[in-house]
Amino acid sequence: MIRELIQEAVRILGSQAKLGAACGVTQASIWQAMEVQRCSAELAMAIEQATNGQVRAAALRPDLPWPAQIDQVEASAISEVTS
């Protein structure tokens, strides 16, 4: 799943080197993230920004609580309290 998402980002930007440059990392860092199918939260956010949101950080790192997810949890908790 992660490999495919990074490959999509590579396709959008044109190459691993271009994606790396847009994210402030090397081509080797992009290759490594694809191979191990994991990337840092910072790289996930950089990929989202580099792809103009076409590849989401939350999809690359679903294990982390992203702001939209936190907002959903808080809204759910509030509605339970007020119900």
C-alpha cells in the first residue's frame, strides 16, 4: 500500500529524484521509503505538499493521529456528551 502511494507521488512529480527534491530529501530516501514501505511523518507531510494533496500524509502514515482524524474524534466525543 505505502509503496503504491509513493509510486503515485513519483508518477505525479516525474521521478524519484524530482519527488526527493520537492520534499527536501535525496532520491535514495524516496527509494528506501518505497522499499521498506514506511516513511517518517515529516516525509509523509512533504509528499502531501509536493503532490498538492493528491497523496495524503494520513494514507502514508495511518498509524499517526492527523488533525482531521483528531477533529473527527473530538466531534464524536462532544456529540456523545451532549446527547
